[in-house]
Amino acid sequence: MGNVIYKCLTCGGDLQFSAETQNWTCKYCDDVFTLEQLDAAGKNELNEEKVDKHQELEGDKSQYQSTDGTVGSDLVQYRCSHCGAEIITDRATAATICVYCSNPVIMTEQVIGDFKPEYVIPFKIDKSKVMNSFKEFSKKPLTPKDFDCDKVVDKIQGVYIPFWLYSGTLTGSIKADGINKRRHRSGDYEITESHHHNVFREGSLSFEKVPVDASKKTEDAAMDSIEPYDFKEMVPFNIGYLAGYLAERFDEDKDTCINRASERIVNTGRDELVKTCQYDDVNVQQYLHKLDVEKTEYALLPTWLLYTKYKDKDYFFAMNGQTGKFIGNLPIDYLKLCLFTGIPSILIFVLLLFLL
């Protein structure tokens, strides 16, 4: 199976895409190249006709040994074109890092044909900034002292996650009970009067590039939480942007992911119609809608991910590689928790004893 490494135009060393400069940097001579320079030199081209999607290494061609000792048909084998090492990964991997020589390796057959993305948002947040953000995030009062942040933070990886982007129109209408409330006093009592109104609203909503992650490996809720992405900075896909990062191709097709997109769009349409009702409360009794998806696009979006364990429990950190928005969870030192919650209670109890 074919793979690609981008070479420096000056010394022939390996190039990596830099989120900081938005250009390609040589890890050996530090020379920097633009996309235009690589295109002009023919170093950033992918000729799909020359990619042999059926070439395989010697040995068992259908199954490979996985890390847990089982044999899985979802694993495939590549050869690093820099050092010659054999790399075993799953079929959805489009770009990775060779564990032997630390050079970026792009699996070309995973980004051509039906798997070729139309667009990509390049990384804008570099790893040093991500690591600093995680270190600040981990400085919580209840974080255990033996949670080795410096050791854990090195595991953060930049990954291009596959997304389907849906655009189209939603038309809908609601019938609702609109309630206005009026409060007034009558003697010693406060009385609330409710006035009910029959409400009807209809309208249409244009939606553009509603994202749904197309990878089974990533948690849907986590990817939703680090949105939004600024699609104004999205550019036509170029394989060079993958150099130096991990990347996945989709393993859930657009027809599968449309259900999640539809739910988000339909709920948004309902909420927008409710917003037009100028009442204290609105109880929707009927919501009719029609969804027309007019365009579906395939894009790779930048994400920083960290999976780690502490005392046999899993912890997760994710950051939007374009905006820096992140989510995550950390282990808790329950002794500290008891001290933080217990000391104020003890002080209040002692104070009450003196007052009484």
C-alpha cells in the first residue's frame, strides 16, 4: 500500500505542516515552504493513477496480530518509506507517525477515490499551546498530586477527524399554547392570572455545513462540545496538510450520519419558531416539518486528543485545533474533596456552638 513523505526542497529532509506559520517546515534545516512553492516543485501532488491500492507486504495478507493478542481483519500493514519499518494500523487510518523514526506517513489510498475529502480546515493551534492549556487545566484544587501532568501531556496528538457537512432547507410550522402571566396582590395574597392564546407559526430555515463526525472512534458528544468551527477558513483538500499529524478517513457513511444531522437541524428549527412567540410560556402542541438536504460535503477538521488512564479509569481531553475550545475530565483526590467540603461545615458547626 502506498504512502507519502514530503521532502524539503533544500536538503531533502522530511517536511511537516506547521500550525503556527501555516506553511511546511523542514525538521532538519528549518527551511519553510509555502503551498505554492511545493505545488510549483511538484512535491505536493498526488497522482491517484500511480497509487497501487492492492499492493501488500509479504506474509499473511488478510489478518494481522492486534495489541491484545487477537487477530483482526480490520488491521492492515504499511511500510514506512523513510526507514522501512512495518507499520500495523486499522483500515480507517489516513495518516500516522512512524514509531521507529518519528516521521509522518500518509496512507495515500485512504485519501483518494471515494475517500478523498473535498475540504480541510488546517490546524491553527500548535502542540506547545495545547500542552500549556492542558497543564493549566490540570491545576485544579482537587487534582491528585501523583497525577503526572508532564508525563501525560506528551501523549496529546493532533488528529484530523472526518466530518460530513450537510446543507439545505428546513420548512416547518408549530401550533402552540401561548401563555401570558400577570401577577397582582389581593389583600395578603399574591395572585397569578394566566391568559392562554392559540398560536400558529410557520417559516423556513436555511442551514449550511452542519457537521457530524464520521468516525466510530470518536465520541459524538465530545466532537459536538468543541464546536463551532469557522468554515470561512476551510480550504480545498490538499494532502500536504496531513504531514506531521494523524488522520482518519470516514468509517460511517453520509447516509448513516444524516440521522444525527437531521435531529440537530429539526430541533433548531423548532426552537427558532418558538423564539418568534412573544409569550411568557409556549407549550408546543404540534410541530410539522420537512427537511431537504441539498448538499453533502466531506471534510477533515483539526482536533487535539488525549486519552489517558489513572488508577485504571479512563480520562479524556479534546481541543478544537482551529479555535482552542476544549473539554476534558480529570481525576479527583477524594481526600482533598472531603477537606474542601468538610472544613467549612465544621467551622459553621463550631460557630453555632459558641453562639448558642
